Amino acid sequence: MKAKVHVYLKPGVLDVQGKAVEGALHDLGWGGVSNVRVGKLLEFDLDGADQEAARGELKAMCEKLLANTVIESYKVEVA
């Protein structure tokens, strides 16, 4: 089955990369853009057919490796 994990900074955590992208967009003429936040998307295939078990595995992966849960949040999707 297909899986997606979205990882993003928690509210209140300074997003330096987002600020850089926002500045570049302003420099290129898109001045109406604000509050840019940058995250990451991980996509992969998982063996098995049980979606709830897959969600549990994905959450464990996020807690142990894919997200720094001190400053990042995550969302998992299974299809």
C-alpha cells in the first residue's frame, strides 16, 4: 500500500527556510505572499493490507526517525 508522511515545523518554531523562500518570492515580484512555511513529504510503499497497522508503523517511524518531535509535527496518510 502507498503511504505518505507530511512533516512540518510546529507553530512558533522559526522557519528560516520558509523566510528565505518568502524573501525570494518577494524579490521576484510576488509581494502578496506571507507566512511561508517549508516542510517535507515522504512517500513510500508498505507491505501488508491492514491500514490501521500501517498507521501504527508509520507513527512509530515518525517518532523514532522521520520527525524531530520536539520541533516538528507530522501527519500520516495510507492509501
